[in-house]
Amino acid sequence: MTDPSLPGPRVVGAALSPLRLSLIRGYFLLDFVLLGAYAWSTILGRDAPWPALDGVAFSFWAAVSLLSGLGLRYPQKMLPVLFVQLAYKLVWLLAVAAPMALRGHGGEVAPMARDMAVALALLVAAIPWRYALDTYLRAPAEPWRGAPRAAQATELEPAARRGA
């Protein structure tokens, strides 16, 4: 069902297929269990102070694992978590792994590059691209000032019912 008051192809309450929701939940489950086990066991089992960037990486992975738990319950609402993962994995493969491989040091990052590439392929398969494009790129932007459009419509409804 489309909302005629909004320009563009925005679909209000668009439902994803049960298969697509299962794919998204499957990815969130992998992150919650596998990434969570790795990140949290490393964080909780560490005795020494962290080097700054290692601490950032493990903190990020731990946060992603927690947010993936929410993604199991709310897969559509948590799609931006998948976009962040897609972006950082792609950037890492292109900016870190590829240059190292081109300089003859690919063996150092090969296991992680393989894991990142597999995760990237799973993300590309799980993300509902048409829904994502309609929701995040084609839909009208939220206003910078004033109430969001949905709030404006809600505020006007009671007046319309009273005959104002």
C-alpha cells in the first residue's frame, strides 16, 4: 500500500517475504553466535591492556553481535547494521587486503580476507536490495526542521475527524 501524501515510490508497511526475513535473520544469527562468541571471549578473557586499534575492532564486533541479537527480533528495522557491515568489510578488502596481496603479503591476511569475502557474499544475498533502495535512497528525506511527515499527518488526523 502506498501513501499518496508522500512523493516517490515509498511503500508504507512493505512486507518482506518470509524467505527474505529468514535470510536476514540467518545472517543476524551467525553474527550473534559466531562473531559474538569470538569478540566477547576475547574481550572478557584479556588480561593485558588493549592496543588502541585492536580495542576499537573488538569493541565494534562485540557491539555488532549485540545489535544482531535485536536483528533476530526486528530484521527489517535493523537492516542498517547489515549496511555498516557491508561497508566496513568492503572497505577493508579493498583498502587493506588487496594492497597487501599486491605487495606479496597476502598470506598474512588471507584467512581474514577469505572470511570477509564469504561474509560479504552472504550479506549481498541476505539484504533485500529493492526494499533497501526504496526505503533508504528513493524515499523522501526527513525534514531538517519541524516535525517529521508522519508526525505532521498524525497531528492533523484528530482535527480532520472533528470536522475542522
